[in-house]
Amino acid sequence: MVTLRIFFAPSSVDDAVRAARDAHPGWSNTPVQARQSLLAEYAHHLRRPEVREEVAHWITLENGKTFADAMGDVWRGLEVVDASCRAGHDMLGDALMNLSDGIDTVSYRTSLGVCVGISPFNFPAMIPLWMFPLAIACGNTYVLKPTEKAPSASMLLVKYLHDLGMPPGVVNVVNGGRETVDELLVHPDVRAISFVGSNNVGEYVHEIGCRNDKRVQANLGAKNHATILTSDADRVSTIRALAGAAFGAAGQRCMALSVAIFVGDIDDARGWVEDLVRAARGLRVGNGFVEGVDVGPMISIDAKCRAEDIIRRSVDEHGASCPLDGRGIVVDGYENGNFLGPTIIDLGRVAIESSGGGGGGMPAVLDNPAYAEEIFGPVLTVLSVPTLEDAIYITNANRYGNGASIFTSSGGAARKFRHEVEAGQVGINVPIPVPLPFFSFTGNKSSIRGDVNFYGKGGVNFFTQLKTVTSNWQYRGGGTDLGGVTMPV
Ligand code: NAD
């Protein structure tokens, strides 16, 4: 039995920001080794199975994803905590001696002050852990505004840090929705904002935050395309990968595959879609706590109704076929649950005009809402094209560019795809190529606002600023003297 105590939620945004502002001088002056040591203890704590289970329990309860998936959610965040333990190394600056007689210059990376994180519902542990551990490792203090739809994982994650002796005010949690975000966006003591969520909200956060002199990094929506070369991709593993990446977590992953483009002969493509339908039909929909369940509920009744409406419009108004329709699924004991079964929308054969080389206009069939909109549900849109160039052309013409994957056993095709595709994360026989935190999470096109990535080197750049100091010291016969500051020519 797990119980959650409310531990530290400032009653107002201003209280939280003030607490973080007041804690900043002491925390930023705390030696980086001590900051790293606290994070190392934190990582050790999170690694304990019973701790991960406690967080995962709340994720499954509030978000609905399966318990195994929720454990993975915590683990992927923990990896960023691990990487934050080497912040001192990553914060090393630059130095150059003797720029003129007695003149040396050194460039330091210093903290910013109060940083804010605004997180989405779909990874209640991983995404907050992309944010505050690295920020505080770099000497900042933090205000986290978790998703109002699944806030308990964030509350627990911050509580653990408090329990380990983190000084008061270093990391604070405020709960709320739009009004809370609005206050944070304009607060004069906030220096930087990390946002992960939808385009509508993220573009607003980016605009208002920047207008109010904040640094803003924003990871936004996605429509991740898979390209499958039907003549040479490994069929069994590719079908399994596609089904897992499209329908796992009820399709509510920013790196979920939501479009599959089958490249090659038209009949071959039909056979692949039939196999995919069979695999998707075999997935079990239900309560995420039940062993053997593959697909949990969607986050809300609104999200489910919106996805169902897109399916309806796609089929009834735009003429797509629907070889697998997950609408109307009923899960025993949860008759009013937000369940939508795996759904496949087939747009059929798509011809790109004068394609040979990937040119020409986009066919009207791609205006179909199942293709054009981010559904963020267990819905996969499939289509087929004759050439790899067509598949790359379609993928690149899409407004989003979070991830793209190719499935093939041809090194040349994989190399061409890797080189030409416009996506932040590229997978080659890897359906969800989220980079480990040695690298950064790298979106492209409308999937990102701002130019500094989350975690990795990008994260350290985001959470630090450069201070460049030039000094002039001369040693002359036992005394210290100032030299001239004339630059050599
Ligand atoms: P969301 O945009 O609805 O909410 C994100 C955050 O913004 C929440 O904390 C929420 O409280 C706040 N918010 C909501 N409406 C607001 C408003 N009108 N004004 C100010 N703040 C507001 O996103 P979501 O539904 O929680 O998450 C799903 C979205 O996140 C999808 O679009 C998904 O693609 C995206 N996402 C992207 C990534 C990535 O790395 N690119 C990762 C995860 C999720």
C-alpha cells in the first residue's frame, strides 16, 4: 500500500519563485562536488526497486500506462540524474594565457538563477527528471510546474531530494494549469523556462517567455514517420517494433510511431499491413496494473473523444479505410474507461508527382486528418509509395520532425535515409531512438522551439551562462605591478 503525503507546495507562484531566488546564492556557492554528491545519493535512492515502484505506482494510477512502462519512465529519468553527477566536468570553461604581456582570459560557466520546468502528462517522471537535476547540478534553483493530469510522480521525486537533505528552496513544486504558467512566464525573478508539451501551449510559452527576457527551450508535438523497405526489412522484428512503437502507452509518447510508409511493390505493402493488423489485434487493452496488458487507457475522456472524432472524419469524410478500428472497445470492469483500441487507418497507395528524386507537390490524400493532425493516441496511419525518395520526401514535408525511423537491411538505403531525413532523432531498425543522456534530445522543425536541447551538452549550455574574465598581472622584481593593456598587432 502506497500513501502520498503532500510535502512542499508553495501556496503561490510568487512564494515558490521567492524561495528559489533566496536559495540561489547559497546553492550556487555550494561546491560543485557537494552538489554532485547530493545528486549521486539521489540517483542511488531512485535506483532502489521499491522507490521506483512507488513512483511507477502513481504514474500508472494517474496516467494509465502499464506498470512496466511506468518503471521504464522512472528509469529513463534516472539516467539523466546519473549524467547530472558529472556537471562539474561538463561546466569546464575555456582559458587562454598571455593574450598580451600579463594578460590572461578565462571563460567560466556560471548558473543563471531561478529556472522553471513545465512538464506534460505523458512521462510524469522522465521529463521532470530531464529538467531539475541538471539545472541544480549547474548551481541553479528550481520551480517545477508538473502536469495537472499526473502530478504525484513529480511531488514524490522532489520529496526524495528534500529527504536526502537538499536545502530548502532549491527545488520547489507548484501545481496548477494555465494561470500558474502565466504567472511563471512573466515573473521577473525567473531566468529560464524548460517546456515540454503540445504545440499550442509551447509556442505560447516560448513567445511570452522570450518577450519577458527568459531563456526558453521547448519540446513540442510530433508525427513520427517509419519507413519500411518491404523487400529487405526483417519482417517479424519490424512488425513487432511497429506495433509496440505505435500502440504502446496508448500512442501517448512523443516518439511514438504514428505513420508507417511501406516502400516497394503495392501487393507487398498490402501483405505487410495485414501482418501489422494481426499483430495489433493481438495486443491486450486494459488496466495498466494488470499483468499482460499492453495498452492502457488514454489520459482523459476528451483525449479519447478527439481521437475517435479524427478516426471518424478520416474514414467517413476523407475516404480512408480502417482495417483495424479500436473504437467502442469495452474493458470488463471499466465500462466507462478512456479506452481506445489499436487503430490502423490506411491511406492506400500514394503517388508523389514527378517523384523520381523526391520532387513534386503533396497529394491531397495527405490532407486526411489522421495524417495531418497529431492524434496522440493508439492510431497508426499507413500508406505505401514506390520509392525510398518518395518516403523521405513525405517525411520531410511534414511539419513535425521529432523522430523518424527506417527498417531495412540495406546499408546504402539506411545511409541515404540518415543523411537526408529531417528529424531530430533518427532510428535505423530502432523504432523509438531516444538518445541516452550522453547526447541530447534533439527535435527538428515544428517539434522544437528555441535552439538549445534538453540534457547532454545542450542541457548544460541551457542551464549556464558564460562569464569571461580578462586579467592583467605583471610580476616585476619582487612586487606585483600592472602592465599596459595594449594588444599586440
Ligand atoms: P500540454 O501542452 O497540454 O501541457 C503541457 C504543460 O502545459 C502542462 O504542465 C500543462 O499544465 C500546461 N498547460 C496546458 N494548457 C496550458 C495553457 N493553455 N497555457 C499554459 N500552460 C498550459 O501537453 P500534454 O497534453 O500534457 O502533453 C502531450 C503533448 O506533449 C503532445 O503534443 C506531445 O507530442 C508533447 N510531448 C513532446 C515531447 C518532446 O520531447 N518533443 C515529449 C513529451 C510530450
